[in-house]
Amino acid sequence: MPPPALTPCLPDGLLDLARALPKVLLHEHLDGGLREATLLELLTARGLPAPAADVPGLAGWFDDRAYAGSLVEYLKGFDLTVAAMASPEALERVAFEAAEDARLDGCVLAEFRIAPLLFEPFGIPGDEAVLALLSGLARSPLPSGLIVCALRHESDALIERAAELALRWHGRGVIAFDLVGPEAGWPATRHAALLARLCEAGLPLTLHAGEADEGLRVLEAARLGAHRVGHGVRLADLIEGAPGAAVLQEVRERGLHLEVCPTSNVQTGAALSIAAHPIRALWQAGVSLSFHTDNRLISRTSASREAALLVIEAGLTWADLQRMSLLAAHASFLPDHLKDPALCRIQDWACPAA
């Protein structure tokens, strides 16, 4: 089990207050956010072994493994979820439930991501997977979109096929492309030519960077055309000292927005704790950023829990979080007619006194 200091009990009412905050979810992996009950049902339906016989046991199994200590170890939990989701019906269900869970948690806008080609070995073509996922998201009234991912350690040919899949569905529910998976040793610069073609075609980019590798990777991602960066916490290392002003200037000039996932960062070793998380230093330095779940199931969290932890552990205010939600809405890849109502709800929220 993780040490108690890393999983504080939240004071009565704090989670309810966090749930009332209109939030924007930009960074959540569908294959890391299943409901425990759904995962157990899907495993049983496919005849796959489950690590526990009931929902409480399955929840405990994930609790025990949440604090993996490294990104590589953390990612091993996806083997179970991907196998369980490997049917069009399951993909649609998981996407629908993710959108509904986000809506009920107080999110007013959401983007979900996944690597559709993960399901090809199970006999599901990429286009069929995307269609099922978009069908599921469309069943929820929450305004949402899908980000197609590619695994950065896979072959160049497979990554290019994922990019082509994203392009085919761009404008029909797919809103961006991302490179995910093990970061160290697999820099996005290896795919500079492909990413340039995507930018030329008008497909937005959000690239994982600066989570399990140095802060320079965040700047590289921006230079490759990414408007947003997943995690990006190691950027904090670059803003200290004399070079910091030039780094911050470049970040601002490029309009870069960081999708920070505090609990996940602690679990993978990218941050020591929520209290010591780089999000506060980055925010105080004026970096545009927002807070997200990454993987609700695997990280044992929710958008409201992330907000509450930032208030009680990191010393951020409700006004800070409201401002982050506004920045996230502006940074969303969804069309303006979906973003504008969300922006109004966030702006109209009565921020509690500090």
C-alpha cells in the first residue's frame, strides 16, 4: 500500500466543493480509467482471469499497485485493461462511462485519449475502434472529443498508421494526435517529419514530454508543433537560475499549455509528493497549465480529488483552480461552439473565500 502521507483523507465537504468547481478534463486515458465493476464484467465476459473475484477485491488490487515508482512499472497495469476492452461493444461502453463519470464529477468539457491500434491484435481494425469510441462518447451529453495516440516505442510504420488514422477521423470526433508510452530513450524528435506533416494538415498535437525525461523535452515538443504537452513537470527544472527567463519567454511565445496530472506524477516518481509537486512553481512562474487525472482507475483518483488535493496539499487556492479551468477550456481542441458554454459556466462559478 502507498504510504498514508501520499493518500491523505480529505476533510468533510472538501470533495463536494471540488466537485462543484466546473472543471475541464484534457488528459485522461480511456484504457486507464475504467470503472472497477465494468473491468470485472468485461474480463469475465471474455473469459480472462481477473486479479480478484469481486469489485472491492479488484479495487484493492489497484490500490496496492498505484504507487509504482516509475513510469515503466506504472504502465504495466494497462495490459489488463486493454485485453478487457477488446471488442467494439466494450470500447463503446468504456467511452460512454468515462464521459458520464467526468460529467457527474463536475467536468463541463472533456477530451479522452487512447491508442486505437492497441486493439488490432484482438481483431479490431483501427477505424472500427475509433467509431466505437466516438459512438460511446456521443451517448453522453458532456461535450467531448477523442485524441488518437501512438506508442512512441513502436515501429515507425505503426506510428505513421496511427497518425493516418487520426487524420481520417479529424473533424469527425478526433481532435488531436499524441505520442505516449515510455519517454526516456524515445524522444518525439525521432518523428519530426511525421509531426510536421500532421501540423501542415491542420491536426493539433499534444505530446507527452517532461514526465520521465528532462525538461528540454517539453521545449522540443513545442518546437515540433505541440500546442499542449502532457505532464511537462520537468520544465520546472529549466526555469530555475539564469536561463529560466528565456525558457519562460519561449513557452509563452509558443502559447504552450501543460496538462499536469499531480497524483499520477507522484506515483511514477516524477514528483515527490503533492505538496512538493512542481505544479506550484510552474504556476507561480506564469506557465499556462491545468490539472488532470491521467488514469482514474490506475491512479485511484478523479478530477475533483485532484482539485481537492491541490488545495489541501499544494497550497493552491480555489481561485487558482478556477483560473486553471479557464485556461484549460481555452486550450481545448474542441470547437468554439462547445467551448463557449463551458467558459461561461467556469466564469460564473462563485469562487469560495480562501
